[in-house]
Amino acid sequence: MEAYVLEWLNVLGRWFHMIAGIAWIGASFYFVWLDSHLRAPRYPDEAERLGIGGEVWALHGGGFYRAQKFAVAPPELPEPLHWFKWEAYTTWLSGMFMLGLIYYASAEVYLIDRSVADLSTSASIAIGLAFLVGGWIVYDLLCRSPLGRREPILAAVMLVLCAFAAYALTQLYSGRGAYIHFGAMLGTIMTANVFFVIMPGQREMVKARADGRAPDPVHGARGKQRSVHNTYFTLPVLFTMISNHYALFTNAKWNWLVLMAIALAGVFIRLFFTFRHRGIVKPSFWAIGIALLTAVFVALMPRGAGTAAGEATFADVQAIVVARCAGCHAATPTFAGFAAAPKNVLLDTNERILAQSQLVHQQAVVLKAMPIGNLTQMTDDERAKVDAWFRAGAKGE
């Protein structure tokens, strides 16, 4: 029953996290687009009287829209005034729920890889939380320092620090654990930007206008900077959210470098679109993003011969699968925490092992992604036997 309840919590948590993330990213992308498309107001007299800095006319869903942005603030505050914050908060809260449910509650399965670092469950959780909090503190201090006024240098420093974080995480956790914590660190920075910088600044601007004072434009400028940073973090975070399904990346020899290359590709692709929104086409940004993805594609391409050595019979492989894989991949899994076989892959009969031979070889030999966290201690010699059997034609008895 416990595994059944956990399965429901897993699917509902993922669903909610995805919905909240779509709402947040959609709002973020829209406002970046909106800012980039602001044009001089159509009615100058109205704009001068009300302090309108720019506007956008749009057509959507059968209706005409006119969105205006004030240079600082309107003469009077309207009711209601809509705030965009809960999209960020619910995305982060649901993400932390999933991080706890999957990676912390089952740290021995998903987070800890003892061939990488022999960590206790409590230590692995403490380190993960330290990366989340520490990442925000370092980033915020940099933004508030003189570097915060020199965006190219700030970006270069952040790139180096992110590369260090990616490398450090892959030296502490399983590949999937490292990737998800890298994404969670960036996601925490994004949410903290909203909670600690953007929202307080907006509250101060609203209070100033309510008190009859002119709002300090520094709050708007600071919020805009953090908002722009958030939009560039978005694509790397989205990649890490799906990365646990792709051991090709998380289990690569240089997995931290793969992570940085794909994250950087996401940043450049997003840069291309933000500039394009302003009418500036920079093909070089798109080209750099595609080049980075191509480099990863080539680097991870299978190179032929693996670990095959000697000969192996189906009986050898069947014994290995029963001992190392069938605890999870059975009609009724015996391994704690699994209500059903992962991805509905069943390996509890000879016929099923033969039917899934290619998948077994891919996951256990090529990617070394299974057994997950190598909890059942599959040895290199056993992987070599599976490899030899598969290359010989994956024949039954």
C-alpha cells in the first residue's frame, strides 16, 4: 500500500509541478516579449499626461488588446492590481516536494552512488540543500556588487561558478542526482529573485504611489535585471527537469561538461529569441547553441566495441538478470518503493528477458544506468557477460 500511495503522490506532484512551471515560464516569456515589443504610444498627449513609456497593440483569440507600460508608475493605482508571483512560488514549492519525495526519501536509490561518493542519506540531503541556499547567496552577492552593473563580466563569472557547481555535484551524487540539483539550484535562484528582489521592489513602488511619492526607479531597474536573468535560466532548468529520463547524458563520462554544454546551448538559443523580439537578428547565437548540441551529439556517439570478453550463455545472463534486475522488473516487484515495474519493463521470465535483450544491453552495458544506483551491485564482469551474450546474437537456450 505504501508503494501505491507513493506512486500517486509521484504522478500528482509531477503533474502539478509541470502545470505551475508552464504558468510561470509562460508569464515570464510573455513579459520579456512584451518589453521587447514596446513602441512609442499611439496617442502622445495621453502618454505625456499619464506617464506612459510604451505600448503594444495585439490581436488574440478574436479580440484586440492594448498593453501599456508606464515609465515609472501610473498617476493613480487601479483596482484590482494583478501581481505575478504565485506562479513562481508554486513551481518552486512543488519542485521541492518532488525533490524530497523522490531524491531525499529514496536517496539510496536515486541520489547516492557509492561508486562516486560514499555518503550517508543525511549528508547527501544536507549537501543538496547547501547547494540550493549557497547558490542563491553567491549569485545575489554578485548582483549587488559592482559586477552587477557590468552584465557581460557578471555572466562570465556566473558561467565559471555554474561549471564548478556542475563538476562538484557530479563528484558527490549519481548522475541524475547531480543534474536535478543543478537545476534545483538555478530554480531556487529564479524563485528567490522573485521573492527577495522583484516583489519587495514592487511593493515599495506601490507604497510610494499610495503615499503620493514618486517611486524610486531603482526598484524597477533591479527587478528588470533579475527578471531577465530568470529568462536565461529557464531552458537549462527545463533540461534538467527531464534529464533523469536520459542516462545517455547523466551517466556520460564527462557528465558535468555535457550538462554545461547543453545548459549553455539553452542560454544562447534563448538569447537569439530575446534579441529577435527587439527586431535584432543574431544568427550567431542560434549557431552557437546548435554547435554546442552538435558537439555533445558527436561526443556521446557510440564508439563500437564495449566490454565484451569471452563467451556467455543465456543461463549466465538469466542468472544475472534474476539476481540484479528482477527485483524491480517483475509483475510484482519485491524491491521496496516500487508498486509496478519501472516503465512496465518485465524481466521475470526467460521469454521476457529475450524480448527485452536490446533494452537490457543498452541500460546495463552501454549506459550503465541499470540497476538504478547499482543497488544490487552488478559487477563489471557481469556486464561483460551480458555484452558478450548480446553481441553473439542474444540467443536463448
